[in-house]
Amino acid sequence: MYEAQLLAERFEEDRFHLRAVAYRMLGSSTEAEDAVQEAWLRLARADTSDVANFGGWLTTVVGRVCLDMLRTRKVRNEQPLEIEHLPDPVITSEAATDPEHEALLADSVGSALLVVLESLSPAERLAFVLHDMFALPYEQIAPLIDRTPQTAKKLASQARRRVQGGVPGPDADHARRRRVVDAFLTAARGGDFGELLRLLDPDVVLRADAGAAMQVIRGAAAVAGQAETFQRMATRCTTHAALVDGGPGLVNTLDGHLFSIIGFTVIDDRISAIDILSDPERLAHLDLTAVLGGR
């Protein structure tokens, strides 16, 4: 009993790290929790007496669980390279000083990267996430995908090139990015098409996930053309400034209930991406206490 208690305590010490691994592999907070729970069940059944690096061993267990989940997901998906839903966002208060929140933000990958990760094969994603994000050596990654370390390195390199080509770097000045988002909100409230157009990058992409098929709108004119929808949202909802995946965003409530979460990518003082999550079922699983208080 004492050994079981020690094992449980040791697992809890690594839970935050394991959840971070699973989240980056799966892009879903709910699935990440399921993967971590499955890792605990496997740990409880395993003989760990000869495990020298407990944290590394747990990381590989979670990686294997996630790989199985990704492969199952791909089998069900007739078009495996098309993302069907936005990844669950990481939401924190802009004034957050909690060490766990700071660690999560420092390690945040953002929706843009998670969208690119969704386009990778399960093996590429595993190799890239475990090596580039969590510094796991290829020798430990290779057995998980039944490949040699050299092949695992090649898969990670392929994934890295696709990530670097598909994920723009946002402006570093958060206050400056927030001013752009605030200007967008003001223009939305006023239904100001011209101002919306000015604030949008010509190649802006809007992704709206309400739970059914995700809607994707590309181009400044087309996105600004949603001015009426933006105005309705901005005037009906109460907006709360928040960090969404480490960048400026909005948490919107309607009659005291969570209505939507919007994340913005701002590059060179223009909005290059807008991600809107309004799926009630997924919103219900997000912990927004830090942003909304006791609501």
C-alpha cells in the first residue's frame, strides 16, 4: 500500500508535464486528460522497479497512448490531412501570476501550430512533439513508432519544415497586439467595414468552430464582410480580455454564460488569423475561473 501511494505521488508530480505532452499531441484538453488517465492505468499495472528515468518513462507511455488515439482518429477520418475542428485553446488571465499559468504560457503552442500539427501523420507528430518540444532523444522515440532512430529523426525533420513554413511568428510586443485587438473590437461594435478591413492582413484566415463542420473564411474583404456578425457578437455579448494560447484574445459571455472564445494572431500591426470557438459542449469543459472569476 505504501509503495502504491508513493507511485501515485510520483505520478502527480509529473501530471502537468504529461498533460502538456498529450495536449500537444492531440490538440484537445478532454482527450489529453483521457490519455493521462490511461497512462496512470498502465503505470498501475506495470513493473517499474528497473525504471531509471521515471519522468522519461511516463512521457513515452503517454506518447504511445496518444499515438494510438491519433491513429484511431486518422482511420475514422476520410480526409486525414484536413483539420475538422479548432484545437482546445489555453485560456489565462492577462494579469495571471500563478507559476503554473506562467509555465503553460511559456510552453504554449497556439492554435496556429496545433492546426499545422493536425496535418502531420501520427508518426511525424509524435517525433516532432517529443523531440522538439520535450527534448526526448530519438533512441527513445524510435520504438514507439517501430522505426529506427535515424528514421525518427527524419520524420521530425520533415515535420519541422512543415511547421516552420506554416506558422508565422506573432509580434513580440503584447501591449501593441492588444491595442490592435481592441481596435478590432471597437470597429466591430460600430459595424465599421472600412476600419475592419484596415486592421486585417490581406491574407487573413478566420476559422469558426461551432461544433459542426468548421467554417473557414480567407482574405481581408471576405472576413471584413462578416461585419454584421461581428457587430452582433460585440454588442450582445460581454467581452473579457484574456490570453488565448499566450496571445491577445476575447472571452465572450451572454447573459452570464460562456458564449465564445476568440484568439487573434497579430503580425506587423495587422490581424493575420482569427480563431473562434463557440461549440457549447467544448466550452463547458474549459476552466475559465482565472478570467471570469466565480461565474
